[in-house]
Amino acid sequence: MKKYKVSVLIPAFNEEKYITKTLEALLKQDYPNFEIIIVNNASTDRTKSVIEEFITTHSNATNNITLLYETKQGTNYAREKGRKMAIGEIIAQLDADCIPATNWISTGVRLMQKNNVVAVTGPYDYYDSFYLRRSLTLFAQIVFYPIVDTCSQLFKRGGIIIGGNTFIDASVLKNAGGYNTELTFYGDDIDIAKRIFSFGRILYSNRLILKTSSRRFKALGFNKVQKKYRKAFLDLILFKGINVTESIELIHPR
């Protein structure tokens, strides 16, 4: 396996409760060649100081962690800021409430080296959700998402990307115009899939399961959140385009 340089991009808005566990998990990766770029997205809590304290207490990792600041609210504003600073050949998208397994990066890089693959993504495991919901959501992602992804690409309608669990060829992402900053939350992952699949294959792999929190479901309601995701996906697949206003996340559950 070729040891590509990987740039892990982490947007962070008011993530003082979660970001430490995410960074601790990243420092335990079995893949050596990566950098971590955290973009503080105008947080109003202790996110900045928590990250700075982490860097100080993990001085051996200082050279691998960069902390940036983005004043404009929105996940893609933060990701685009990080992308422009990244030096990796592969961009890894990770959310600040995720806990990657030790082989998360090595698995992503290995899958990226399959024929004509420009992006790799995989399921979320909502580790702090109650058993039935955790099991059913994971089952749906493992069984149905690969089928939808394959069909979407086959009929040239884009594909599926799980926003906080994705590896993308950095040069392809650049040639596709980077991240669309008009889309601040809902639909941003669907949009990027739509724009990069023409460069090559998007691989949805069940080997890339990533633990993440279910805080958004708990705060906003499972059905309401799923409805927003489904609408964004269908709007883009049916060529309606994603409504920029509907993309905004009005409540930030923390």
C-alpha cells in the first residue's frame, strides 16, 4: 500500500465536549503519514482553549496538528478553509464528535487505491443511541446505502457520501471547485458527490464504519433530521438543486 499523505479536516463549532476524544483517537492511528487540520468555526464556547490545551499536553503531536479559525458559520466554510491549507494527497473528512477506530485512516487509504476510485465513504455507528435505533440505522446503511450509491452512479445522478466519514482525492476535489460554501450543512455531502463522481468512482464500503454521536437526533428528533437529509438527496438526484436556505442548520445541538 502506497503511503499517501492524508490531511484530516475537522470543522469545529462549539465542540468542547467532544473534540478531545476525537483527537485522542486520531493520535492512536496505525497509519503514520497524516496531518490534522482543525478549523474553529467561530465557536462561542471553550473549543479553542480545549484544542490548544490538547496540543500543549501532546507536544509530540504538535507538528501534526494545525488549528485554524473561520469566522463564517457553516461546515463547508470551515472545510474549504482547511482544504486550502492541506498538503495531503488525500483529504479525509471527519466530524468533531466522531471516534475513529485505530485503522480508520489506513482502511480509507487502502480502499482509495482500488481501480478508478476518487472517494471512499462508509456508515455511521451512532454509538450513544439506544440499542434498537443504533442497530436499525447501521443495518440500513450497511444493506441499502451501497445499493442506492451504485444505482445513483450508474444512472449518472451522483452518489452517496457520508459527510464526516469520507476520503477524497485532493486533486479531484480541487478540480471540482472545492467545497460549495453556499451549502452550510444539509446537502453539502450530496453536492460534493454530485460534482466528483464524473472524475471517477465513489466507493461506499462497509469496512469504513465510524462511531459518531446521535446528538442531532436527540435534539431535533430522528424523523425530522432524516427528512431533511432525504429531501436534499432527492432534490439533487432529481435535478431540482438543493435549496440553500433549507441547507442551514438552525439549531446546533451540543
